[in-house]
Amino acid sequence: ETKDSFVSTIPKVELHIHIEGTLTPALKWRFARRNNMILTHPRTGVDFTTLEEYEESHDPMKARKGERMNNSEETLSFFEAYYGGFDVLRTEQDYYELAMHYYEHAAAMNVRYCEISFDPQGHTRTGTTWGTMMAGFRKAQGEAEKTLNVKSAWIMCLLRDLSPQSAMEHYLVALNYRHMIIGIGLDSNEDGRPPMLLEQVFARAREDGFHLTAHCDVGKTYPLEHILQVAAQIGHTGADRIDHGLNVTESPELMELILRKGIGMTICPWSYMRHQPMEEVYERIRTLFDAGIKIAIASDDPAFMEDTWILENLLVAKRFCKFTNNDVLRLVKDAVDVCWAPEQVKKDIL
Ligand code: ADE
Ligand code: ZN
């Protein structure tokens, strides 16, 4: 990408970033060593002996491009690579370093406020306790605010491919961390998992005063009914934001609903480019923008998308949607509008 000092220097808020999606092979390698673990290929069971070998397998995009392109035995799906990494996170120090690694990137890109997603169900199933995980995150959060000038809050994401019972159990524990958690989200594999399956938790979270958001339609095309459920039904009356959901452009009625309700959409261009034609992605982003829908450009899973962070996502959006600097300013203002920070924090960003 060309140098673009306007996009680099403008203050930013990031509303869609999975902390586990920032777990680079190098970080995993470091944590694994420290925890006396040997990394093995999740499919073949073969041990990785070098970081380079590990890097190849980690990145689904890179793995597909390489020599193993047609070897489906060895090419990991996104979810295999993503959840496969959770295992190396064992100690408070691991969680602290993982979060600091993100905060340092954020600070370098002039991110002033972020809402960071995490997947507690993925961590408790590898044996990590809530206490370990949240203590590490908390320490990093305080340090980032003090020394890096990055404020933040956490979004606890529910794994939609696990049971409603597991979601509720985790939600009840999350209540102990209300001082950190600002919203409840929904992610993981959307196949056959409409958002309303977890309505009991969303309704409870809404009553308890949490903000709500949910992933829709990333990686493949899912029914527009899922977006309708997020926009109008979950948590009694619908969520505050939608994560992704680009296929909403197929329905003028749904777009109208989102616009009327002021629902923000987080959009992560680099996440779509491996699944969808580029032109379609940018046409759709432009359609949302031109309709007046508030979109927040974000990075999703930078470590799994060729190291693309919010800056790179803004740069491609600007270039291919032909956004002017003024348009970029509107993007940032809209993101501030749909973020969940206290008014005073919002005022100080731009
Ligand atoms: N969790 C983390 N990254 C995700 C993605 N790209 N899609 C669904 N769930 C996710
Ligand atoms: Zn996501």
C-alpha cells in the first residue's frame, strides 16, 4: 500500500477485533515453548520442528498458496487454525502478552479506543480458568490506557456452534467481570446456527444492560433471516450492531431497517477477500456507505489475514471504494457514533 498520512494519522476506534485472531505464529511459538508444549499439526499429528514450518500451516491462505495447495489433509480450515491456537494460552502472563501485543499495534496505528472480542468458551475448554484469562487481560488493559493512550472494553462472544446451555453458563460467570465487559457478541461457525438459538442469553444480557452484537454472513452466504434476527429480534428488540453482514445489500427492506434503527455495521474487507470477488465486496461496502448506514472498518483476525490490521483495512476500503479523505473522516466519525464508550470518551477521540 502507498503511504497515506491522512489514514495513518487520523485517530481511530476499532470495534471488531478478536484477541485470539491476533495470535501470530511467533507468539504461539513463544507461549508453547514457555509452557513446555510441542506444537503438532491438528490433522496429521506430526510435530512442528521450526517456526517457519509452523507459520506455513497456520495461515490458511498461505497454506493454500504453497506446495500443499491440493493436499486437503494438511490444509487447515480457518476455524481449525484459529481454535488450534487457543491451547498454547495457559498463564496470566500469556493472556497479558497477547493483549499487549494487540494494544501496541493499536497505539502505533493511532487507535484511541477499542472494543475487543474474546471467546471464553474456547478457553475454558482447554482448561484455562476465567481468573487466569481475565487477570491477564485486565493488567494489559490498564497498562494500555496509562502508557499507550489506548482505552478499551471487552466483548464476550458466545460460540454459536456450542449449546445454549454452555452460553448461559459462561454468561453467568461473565457477570463477575462487568467492570471490563461492555457487550455480548456471537461468533464461530454459522452453519445451521441462526442467532435466535441463543435468545435466552441475549434477552438476559439485554435486561442486565449489556450492549449486543452478532456476526452474520462471514466466509459464506447465510440466509438473510439471520440478519433480520440480529437487527430486529435478539435481546427482545434486536442488537445495537451487526458484525459483517454484507449480504444485507441484497435486501432494500433490511437495509432500510438497519438505517432507521441506527444499527452500526462492522466491516472487515480483508476477511471477505478470500471468499468473495473483490469488486462485489467493494460495491457492497459502497452501497452501505452511500445509503447512510454507519459502518466501522475493522480488522477481525489480523494474524490469519496476512497481517492486515485496521490501517490496512481502511487503506483497501479507501482505495477500492474510492473514498475521499472526507469520506474516511465520516467512517471514523460513524465508528465513534456506534461505539459503546461513555460520551466523554467519545468526545475526546476526534
Ligand atoms: N471468530 C473469530 N474470527 C471469526 C470469523 N472470521 N468468523 C466467525 N467467527 C470468528
Ligand atoms: Zn469477527
